Amino acid sequence: MKRLVKIKVVVALLLGLATIGTVGAGSALASNDKWGYNFIIKAGQANSHSGPRYRQTKNTNNKWKVKLEKSGEGKGTVTRFWLEKSSGKNVSPSVNAKQGHKPYYTPAYTDASKTYVRLTAENNNNNSRTFHVSGYWDEETN
């Protein structure tokens, strides 16, 4: 009889832990990922875009990040990035990311909550040059 009680207690504990793990997994979605991007930065500050990613948070302080690892414009140069909806609406402040600098973490606007966003980039100089940039980004970090 005591063994049956012990088994029931163990099963109850395991079910409780499984429930906690399932609830906690929802908040683990906002992890610090490194989604690669590779753009051609266009002339005249025309925009380049990544594919969309779902930003599940409602918390505008849950920052997005971008890192400019390589730039065909040269070492230590700057490219401007921000989050945008596919409609073209900006949903975050822009970041002037310097090539080779550590990742930049930036809050998003309320309109970036519970929606698909894409990383958008342009040349920080309005000129006729085109060049490749690559690095990584994350639509939301924790």
C-alpha cells in the first residue's frame, strides 16, 4: 500500500513538472537567436529586406538586435537597419550599425507586437553605391 502511495506521489510530481515546463516553454520563444541575413544595399537609400519573422512579444522593451559582420563598403563603415512590417510601416527606431561592432539591441514600437516583422536596411549615405552586407539579427531577444 505504501508503495502505491509513493508511485502516486511521484506521478503527481512528474505531471506538475511537465505542466511547469510546458508553461515555461511559451516564454522561452523569445530567445537570443542569430538569424543570418545577406543583402545588397541599393543606391539612393533604397530598402533591402529579410524574410519575415514572428515577433510574439507585447513588451516593447523586449529588444531586437542586429550585427553587421561584413560590409562591401569597407571595414568600420555604417549601414542603417530597422524593423518593418511587410506593408512598409516602420515598427522600430533605426540603428546605424558599424561593421565589426558588437550587436546592437534596440526596443521596438507597439506596432511590432504579435506580428510578423522583417529586418530592413539602407545605406546611411544617399549616394549611387551598391554593396553587399551580411550578419545576423533577431526579431526579439529575452
